[in-house]
Amino acid sequence: MDWEQRALRLADEVTDPVSRWRESIASTARHELVPRWWERHDGDTWILRDGPSDIEHWMRRAYSDRSVITRVGTAHADHGELGDLTEGRPTSSATHPGLVVRMLRHGRLAEGMDLLDVGTGAGGLTAYASRRLGDQHVTSVDVDPYLCDVARDRLAAMGLHPQIHTLDATATKLPETYDRIIATVSVRPVPASWLAALRPGGRLVTTIANTSLILTAWKTEDGGATGQFERDWAGFMTSRRGEDYEPGLTKLFDVARDLDGDEASTGRYPVVDVENAWELRSMLEVLVPGVELDYEQQGRRRIAYLVHADGSWARAAADRLDPPTVHQGGPRRLWDELERIRNRQSAEGGLSLYGSPVRVTPDGVCHLSRGRWTATIA
């Protein structure tokens, strides 16, 4: 099994020739962290794949710059059988190595620093950091006890012995203090426990839930932090406390699909898949937190749905670039909120998020400011 050459090619793909992370990627047997995984099968259905039963496919998956889904809903890939089917949202993965390297770079790590990796998952970031910093300087935490146990065993088989703890890092006092905290789960707001666990002058790298925003911040004397949203983007699964995520707003999506609502109008801008329009999606989440999205394309027909737990919903439908017919209901006009953001984006040539300075108070609330524009993530 010629994994070394594959790992070297992966390192060439995701790092520069002079990168300090190149050797970590090239010397890590990533396939050993993902012996089984889930692949998208049809719609919301996933099918289980087993590495040893198809070694060539296993090697291609493990040594490509792609995320590998290892848990869907409550179903661990390790606990299934080849060909099993399941439905649900992904709840754990081996993050694609290129993104892991970018997060590590944002961490500004150096020899002798102690790192906390939040979101152990399959153990990829923990492995790379342990090789670069020494495993005695790396701690990893995850809410899932099985993921912690199996990552500990698989890393030990590679000769790596970082500290790995099972705990809810968003609510629990962390076991030690650290020079750097890097999270590969997204949060809103920043957990106060993370700020408390950062040493003076320490650096935090995380992402904001339901956005593509990477927050980097240095700890300040008041126990908070100051930094910015990087001119870079990433998307991570949202942190969870239970076995699975809470159910989405399925019934309200049914309302949005079927009813005329309180108001019908013609929209100004073409229908867009908001989930994949990252800058637009991020600003919508900052200004109207908690909006859930869906999108359909039926030939030339495009339909977008927005719903919110307060009962608000919107449906916009049009052929390709035509102005959409918009139906809305509930206490807020969600499509109007989206069009206000698009007005600003069109008038100013962009939005104010990427590169925005951020001040984080000790309780984790983020205060954004860019010129006369301000916002709060709480």
C-alpha cells in the first residue's frame, strides 16, 4: 500500500515547497484515520464505504484535498456495514487538509507553544500539529466520546500521544490554559470558556456558525480579544451538545412551499442559492441570525426558500435571471432583509465583513465595525 507517495503528492498540493507544515502532511497516514466513511448517494441519502474492501478508492479519497464524512446524524461509519444507507446531516468528518493547513497558518504557531484543537473529529489537525509542535504540546477535545477514543487509538498507532478529552468545549471550563486555540467547529458567539483558557497574549482562530467567517483574535488584558475577520473563508459544522443537531424547521419549509402568505411582490434581484453565496449568506446570518435556507432548480426555474424560528418565511421563484415573484409570511419579511443586503452589496461593490475589525468581550460577544457600519454577534 503505497500511501507515502500519495501523502507526498497531497502535501505538494496543499502546502508551499517551503511550508513548515509540508512534512506533517507528507508523513501522516491519513487513510488510517478514515477506514470507513459516508458518501453522498442520492439526495439526502448517504452510503457507507469501507476502505479495505476497495483499497484504490480508499487511497484516492484519503489523499485528496476533500473532506471525508465519518458520521451522519448519530451513525458512525465505523459502526456500519459496507453499502449501508442512512439519512441526516453530517455530524463529523475528516476536514480537507488544505483547510486544516490554512487554519493552522492563521494560528501563528511556533515551537514551544501549547495548542488546543477544538473538534477532534477524525484527528487530522491533531496529527499534523503533533508532528509539527510535538504531541506533548497538543490537546484536542470533542463532544463525542467514541470519536475521542478512536482518534486516540489511531494516533497512538502512528506514534502520536496528544491529550484528548471528551467534553463540551462551548460550555465547560477547559482542562488547562493554552497559547493557541484553533476550532474546526463553528460557534456563535465565541465561548467565554475559550477566552478564559487563553494565556495572556494568546491567539484564537475559529469560525462563526452559519457563515464563512474566520475570526482571528489576540487575547487582551481585560480577558477579551481583538482581531479581525480574515480575508479568507471557511465552512465548518456547527458545534453541538447532544448526539445530533436539533431538528430543522421542516414544517415551516412546507408552509413556504405551499402557501401564498401575507404578501406577494416582485423582487429586484435574480433568485440566488444563498447557502452557496458565501458573502451574502454570512451577512444575512450576522444581521438576521437563525435563518434556514433551501434552494431548488427545475430546468430554467429557480426557487429559494428562507424560514426563521419566529415563524417568518419567504419564497422567491423565477426563470433564470428574471425578477422573481416573492411570497412572504410571518412577522418579518425575510426576502426584503436579503434584498437590503444585496442593495448594499451592489451599491458598494461588496460587503463589510471580510477584513472587518472585531472586538470580543470576555463573555464572547463580537463587536464589528467598518467605517460607519457596526454589528454585533451575540
